[in-house]
Amino acid sequence: MTTFVYRKGELVDKNVAGPKNEKLGKAAFVISDEMEATRHMATGEYLTSKAKFRRATRDAGCVEVGNEVSTLLKPRQKVELDRGARREAIQRAVYEIRNR
């Protein structure tokens, strides 16, 4: 289906029509570093810069999901516990939950 746009008061095929403002011509698309104030969950700060947000994520030892594919695909190391160590870990977890 053909799409039409207005140029100088006339309907023109969008593929043939030039830019809306001919003085500007083609312009580069710029992605800003600024964003709405967003709370960083690891630090609790509100940041308005994407670069500072990513730096705070790295400094906190966290991974920004979606950017680090190699980290996400790496298999987890299996932690071997003997029977006694496992019992101690369970007792410690129960103690921590009960004594909050």
C-alpha cells in the first residue's frame, strides 16, 4: 500500500517526497546520554546519565542483563558440600530467618 505525505499543500508519494524542511536536509540521529532520573538498585542513587548508571552497575559487581551474553551463558560452578557442611548451611539459614 502506498503512503502519501503533504509537501507544499499537495499529496506526494512518500518514497518520492523530499525532506519536510528542505533547508535542514538530512540530519544525523543522535542518541542522548541523558535519561529520566532512575534509581540504581545496587547503590540507591538516582542517576540521569546512562554512562554513570552503567559504571555504577559495574562498580557494584553487577551485570546489566542483555549486554553481557558471555556471562549469562557461562555454566554455574557446582558447589560440593559434604553432609556436615550442608547441615550447617541449612541450620545457619534457618537461624538467620528466625532471628531477623
